[in-house]
Amino acid sequence: MQGKSVLAFGFHDRESPRYLTIRKHYEKRGKAVIDCHTVARGFLPKCKELVQEFRKHRTACNTVVVTFPGHHLVWLAWILTRYPRKTLVFDTFVSAYDTLVMDRKKVHPWNPAAWAIWLLDFVDCHLADEILIDTKAHKDFFCRTFRIHPANMTVVYLEAPSKLFHPDPHHKHGQKKTFEVLFYGSYIPLQGIETILKAALILQDKKEAVHFTLVGGGQTYAQMRLVATEWKLKNVTFTPFVPLAQLPPLIHDADVCLGIFGTGDKTMRVIPHKVIECMACGMPVITADTPAIHEKYRDGEGIHLVPAGDAHALAGKIVELEKKMQ
């Protein structure tokens, strides 16, 4: 197996779409993927268990992939791969700096903590021999922001697990009086939840028979619930997160699914899980028109694009699709 195996190094969720995508990426190239995985709680116990697992498998491979999320583990993998020398790959997937500082605004850019997060991204990427990323737009951002040579970055597009997300020709919608719109995800700024609520308000004022179900929670959840109450939205239902396996029936029950609508820079660079999963289910999707989305999809071919942050365009597209499906 020497040279034919890849070590997946980290505390990844073994059923997560990103991990399954990376496994598939290497298996297509004839590489067996061996899990060097920890379930320990706490940073030091994680490191200890990973070192023990690495020692069990180190002779079986010459490539070690630090899996997402593994930003705090790249240094450890780097030490372990020095002798005997192995290729170190980091599936960064997202930038910690871009996520925490620029998008979620958890830390102000001039806060020394923000500089430390930037440095973490910079060091991680320069320790690795190869960096995996999810879109060309994201690759360009990393090359500019962290001074990385493009040849050291490989785009691996996220894929939906086919055993869960696939068309269901036997699914029956039943009798519905309203046109059902589904969103699911975390309530981070990138998602543009307020744009969705504004679109709901526009359609409510026009007395359109459209209902929105928003599944999930997160950073802006409480704020968005307050907005919905202040605007007296009666066509929106908030639902908590559900397990991944329960998403396909929700997707198939909807008439149209929503992607992301945030106006931040990160929105322009990502193709969100929900878009990939709903498209895999054969469902129509509305999402923001971004450079990243054009890397995989064409407007009007199952996916329908509107300007980011434009609630009127979103509301108009929902009505347009409703009329087409009547």
C-alpha cells in the first residue's frame, strides 16, 4: 500500500459532505483513504490521540491530508511528516480570518486577535505542500490574501452525498394551498436571512399565497426572529436544525429552495452546501448571482440567480417560478 494510501488526519465528521468529497477526490485517483481520526475532547487530548493513530498508519502512506476543520492541527501534522518525509495537504475549505473577522465580524480587523487569526491562516497554508479549496474564486482570494502560489492550490468542488441527496420521482407533495419556499442553514451574515424576510414581507403585502420555512439557527437567529415579529410576518415558520438525514424529505416537500443572499465578499466566493444538495435533489433553487456560482451552474438550468441582497428581485423570482409551476 506504500504510496497508494492517503491519511485523513483530524477530527472531521465522517459523514460530512466535505469529508466525503475529499475521500472521493482521492479514491478517483486510485488512492485508498485511511482515517487517522480522533474523537477526544479538548485540544491536547486530540493531539495525543492523533499522534498515536498516526504512528499506527505512518508506513502505509506518503500523503497526509489535514481535514476540515483542521486549522489548529496543521503544525502537528507538519512535525509528524518531516521524517520520513511525507506530502502534507491541508483542506482549508474556508479561511478562519475571512470567516471570523470579515464575514461574521466576531473580531474587529484592528484587534490583535484578528492579526493572530490571519497569521494562523498564513502559517497553515505555507506549512502545507498543497492546499485544497472549494472554488476558483476562493482560490484567488487565498493567493492574494496569504501570498500563496496558485500552483500550490487545488480546487475540489463540494459534492452532495448521493445516498441522501438525489431526485425522488415517487415523492408526492400532496394538496397545498400555498407555494412552499425552503431555506436551511446557519444564521451567519453570509446567508442573508434579512433579505429572505424582506422578500416574505413584500409577498405578504401583495397577498401572495407563498409560505417560507426557515430551518436552522445561529449568530443572527434571535435578531431575525425579532425582525419577523416587528414586521408581523405570518407567512414565515422558523424551525430548529434537523439532522442531515432528515433534510431530503424537507427539500422534496418544498416547491423551491433558497441559497444565500448576503452582500459580503465571502458570499461572492462560495457555493453553499444547500445549493449543491438541493440541486442534487433535482429541486429548483434561487440564490445570489456570484462569480463562484457560475463555476458550476448556469442561470435558468435548475438554478435561478438574483442580485445579492435584493429582496424585491428574490420576491419577484419566487412569484415567477410559482406561475411557471401552476
